[in-house]
Amino acid sequence: MVFKKAKKQPITPTAKPQPGWKVRIRPALFASLLLLVVSISHCTAIWNDFVLDDRFNVRPFGAVSVKRERWEPIWYELYTDAFMKPLSEPLTRLTMAFDYQSGHMEAPGVYHATNLLFTALGIIVAFFLLHNLALVLVEGGFVSYRGFLNFVPLFACALFAAHPLSCEAVSYISGRAPILCFLLYMSACLAYLKGFHAKSVSASVGYSLSAYLLIVVSLFSSATALSLPLTMLVLTLMGKPRQISWKTFVYERSYELGSLLLVALSLPFILKLDHRLPDVFTLGLPKMAWLSYFTTELKVLAYLVKSFILPFGLTVYPAQLFESTGFDLAAAGGAAIIVLALVSLYLLRNKPFSFLGSYLFLIGLLPQLLLPATTCGEGTRFFFSLFGLSLLLSDTVISRLGHVKMDDIEVAATGYSKKYLALASLPILVLSGFCIWRDRAYANNDALLSPVKKQGDPYTTALLAFHHTLDGGVKLSVGRDEAQLALAKTQELPLGYLAMGNFQQSARDYQAALFDYEKALELAEKYKLSERLKGFARGGIARSMTMLDKLKTAEDIAKVKACALEGIKWEPTTARNYLAYGRAIFSEGKPESPELACKQFDFGRRFDLNDPEFAFPVALAALSTGYKERMEQAYGAAKLAYRLHNTESTRLLFARAALESGRINKGFEIMSMYWDNVEHPSAEALLILSGLEKQNGRPEIAEERRKEALLKDKDIESKLRLFLVVPPKPSKELDNEGPNELVVKEKTK
């Protein structure tokens, strides 16, 4: 025992004392404070409705909640897009598909809550990134950051969370891509920073592998992730200790720096793949030439930077910026801002946080300036640049507050000043008020687009009209009026024609609806608009042609089938898309067509059980399958069709369904009513009567009726095939009451 005590190593007086638990939990407390700021600033967004093109982006996932197997095409599409079109944001679409499982189209609060969650997590991770960067800077010799290990990151993240410009992404469900990418982006940077400065090999390898994995995942969320390896490299170089020369630093860490540089140089080659960005905030505008687009985005940049300084009077579509695509004063202002940001990278090289803010501001602009998309005037892609400006402003303001007296002991011990914290809370609270006001503007399309519509802009008027017709109900007529108002100003509005098509279809004027949908498709193809708009138009064409019974020729059948498939892809919860597709399949006349059509009808009816237009096609297709299991379905559908429209065709269909389902007495009753209302029975009626007589045990009479049918139409048996697979039911069974033979009035004999 004495020997063991002698072997103990004495504690050296130079050992660094471990911080107490109060110091350790302080970053977590500040993270909780940021969570409170996010909640105060954006919690009202949970009660907002779908706005702009949210319904466009949510509807394609409508089938996943009906049947588990419907997840398979979703997984397949996202998996293939991740490797063939990585910048198409498959990860963002996957989160929306999960949201649809709970929210469907009736609970937008579920989607808003997910946006809010991603925002809060991203801001908290950004705080820890800046906090760890400050620790690295202090250890590297930047003594000026010792007093603000917590405060600069806290104030920058709080300013970012509470600024009204963040609402452009947080309150807009379709603006989720930059929010999700921001979370993954900051997580990757934090993991790499901790891995690069880890004290053990295992921690370094674990953090570094996590960082590289997050690079891959973040690419599936937004194109901004292309700059992620470069940002990691910048953070690494910023943390170089001052006492070590650049030559020594690069030599000692050549493996880490070289591998990261290789990834940073190779990642842009992804643009060789299909790099078209998804459409956000689609107005149906034609795509601009590259120079006009670049000039327009410079104007938007000037507008957004102005809005950062004066955060009120925001609009999702500053129409005045798009009146001219030439280089004007606003475009010159945007160019000057970029030049100033580039110059600031050199001027602020000795102020790491300010330098990082300028860098992130520029990096956030790259997808917006270099990857053209059919977007105009929206602030969702300004999300990273907003964070950069918040960091730059925070570091600049705090470094200029030297005249405010602080307790140096308090700052040295805690990393912040209570006086600074009190002063900083005032602008944050004011901005939170503006943020709440901005969130309420996103409550619905009327609140968001009406101010723009008052300027007389036809594109936003057409967008508002289209969404009114999607909402249905009393808003249908409002949408029609808005669409007519917009089309009166210009005829080049695909969204205006889509709105008119939706209204005409609800009014059962299918010929007018067909014209409007075809016009919308023509304009969408002319201006090379998104496949999403084309899919909506094609779905309307398929539904209109089906309701007009334009399925006589092979060309019409092929057109309806192709258009219906597009409609199902973009509107999988619209029942009549399946009706159109099923009828097109049935009209092909193949042996397998009836059963395939029945499956489409079955799936479509899950979305609208009360649509009467399904009755006749379902009964006809089910009777044509020849499957015993389908005959009860055929009888129910034929009965409904007969009750809705008491015509010669529905009576014959009802009688045929009664025959095939074994209701012989009911069949005779229906055929008796048919005989009373016609002068000369058709070949179809005679063949059905022949089947009734055969099932009733009178084969001689059945053969006579069959011969009469063949005299009227020699091909009737190929046109109308009777399967008779269900044995006759008892005559006293419910829904089988009636005579056991044809009973007609004397005058009609």
C-alpha cells in the first residue's frame, strides 16, 4: 500500500484548472435564449395557410398517405434525383413528403412547424459554430475575442433570427431548402472545425468523417452547399495560430488542407449534371436572357440589402424592379454592393468575424447570381447572405461600443456583459415585432399578394386567381374575376388560363375548360416554363377530354393517357385524373384493359367517394373483366348510374349488372321497364334478355332472343360479352325482387 502511494504522480502547479459547471452550461443557456428568440419572432407562422406555390410543391406527395406502397415511387424518384440531379433538392422534397403524412392539404401548420424546427436548430448550431470559432481564435492569439466568446455569436444569431427578411424563408413552406441547407451547412462546418482542432486522433477522424458526410447530404438540400468545402477551408485558415508561420502551418496540416482543397475544386463539376434549380415562387414569367437575368438579380440584391437596413415595407415581388431589364441605378447599386463586399474581404482580414460575415454574404449570392431559375423578387435564397450581414453588423457594432463602460472582471469571467446584453435586447425585440408583422403577411395569399396586385401587376393577379380556384368553394368565382382582369392586360399568362380552366371545369363547361388548359400548356411550352405548370395543364386537358367523351380515336386515347399520367404525377389526390387514365386504358380495348382500368378507378375513388362521374365507367369496366369478384362492384356502380341518369344506356347497364351479379328477377324488372319505353329493342337489349332467360332455366327462349340480337347486329357478341359467372340468387333475396320473365305493357307488344 505504501509502495502504491509512492508511485502516484504529484499534481503539477502548472496544470490548467477545469471550468466549473456554470461555465460549461453557459453556451447551452444561450442556445435556449436563441430558441426563445426564434419562437417569439416566428411562432405566429404556424397558423398561416399555404401561400404562393406551396400547394404546387405539396400536392405531388398526396398519395403517400393513402397506401403504403405509394412510397415506393417517391423513394425511387428521390434516390435517382440524388445522383442524377443532386441540385434538384431531393432531401427538401423528402421532408415535405413526411409532413404530408400528418398534415395532408388541410393542416399547413404541420409544414410551418417543421420549417420553424429546422430554423431553430440551424441557428443554434450556427451559434455553437461561432462560439467554437471564437475559442479557436483566442487560442490562436486573437486576444480581442476573449471578452466576447459568447456575446458576438449570441447577438449575431439573435439578429439573424429576428430580422424580418428571414420570414421570406421561414414563413414560406416552399422556402424550406435554404433553411434545411443552413442547418446541414453549419453542422458540417462545426464538425470539421472540431475535428481539425481535436486533441485525439479518434475524435479528429470521427468529426472529419461526419463533416464530409454532411457535405454529401447538404448537396441534396440546396445548391448553396457547393460552397461548403470552400467555407470549411476558410474557417481552417482563419484559425491558424499567430505564432506559427504559414509555411509551417501548411506543412504540418497538408493532408487535411489538401484533401479539403481537392473536394472544394472537384465539387463544382456537379454542374456538369442536370443543374437546373427547382422553381420557387412561379409566376409563369418567361425565362430571361442571361444578361437580363443577371441585371435583374442585381436590382433584387440592392432591394434586399436596403430591406436589411430598413426592415419594413417588404414585398415578395417588387414589381417596379422588373419593369425594365436594362442596367439602371438599382442595378448599379447591386453591383456596387458586390464590389464593396469583395473589397471588405481584404480590409477586414484582421477581424475574423467581420471577414467571415462578408464571405458568407458573397457565398450566399452565388446560386442566385450564377444559377438562373424562374424566380423573381423573393428573399428565400438570400438566407445565407442575411446571416453574413447579421454577423458583419454584430461584430462591427460591438467593436465600436468602446464608450460603454463594462465590468472587465465580469466579461473575463463570463464572456459577456449584462449591460451589453440589456442594450442588445432592445433592437432584437423591435425586430421581432417587425418579424411578427411580416409573418402575418404570409397568413394567406390575399394578405401577401393583394398589395402587389394593387400595383396592377398581371402576373401576381394571375397567381392569386389560380390559387383562388385551387381553394374551390366561393373563391372559384373570385378566381375567375381575377383571371379575367389579368388576361385583359396581357394574354401571355399561363396561370391566368389555368385559373379559367379550373373555374370552367367546376362549372361543367368542359369545352371551354379544354380550350383554357390547352392555351396554358401552349404558353408554358412557348416560354419553357416548369414541368410542374405543364403537368397541371395536361391534367386539366385529360379531365376535360374525358368528360367530353373524346376517346374515339387512337390519337385521342394516347393523348388522354399521356396527359392523365402527368396529371397524376403532379396532382395525385385529384380523383378525376385517375378517372381519365382509367377510361383511356379501357378504351384501348386490350384483354387486360378492363381490370387495369378498374384498378385506376379504385384508387381514384379513394380521394372522392362521392363523385358520380365514376359510376358508369366503373360499372362498365367491372362487367368487362369477367371476374366474379368484380360483379358486386359493377352492380352497385350501375345502380348509382341508373339513379343519377335514367336513360336507355343506364337501364341496359343496370340490367346487365343485375344479370352478371345473379339478380335475375331484378334484371327482368329493369328489362320490362326498358321494353315499355322503346319501340324497337336494340341488339344489346336482346342479348341481355337472352342471358336472363338462360340463367332462368329457359334455354330455348334464350336462343331465340340471341338469334334476334344477331339479326340486328352480327357482331354484338364480340361487342358485348356475357360471362354469367355468378349463379342466380334466390328470388326473395333483398334487392332481387321482381318477375321471373319479361313483363311488358300490351300497347308495346
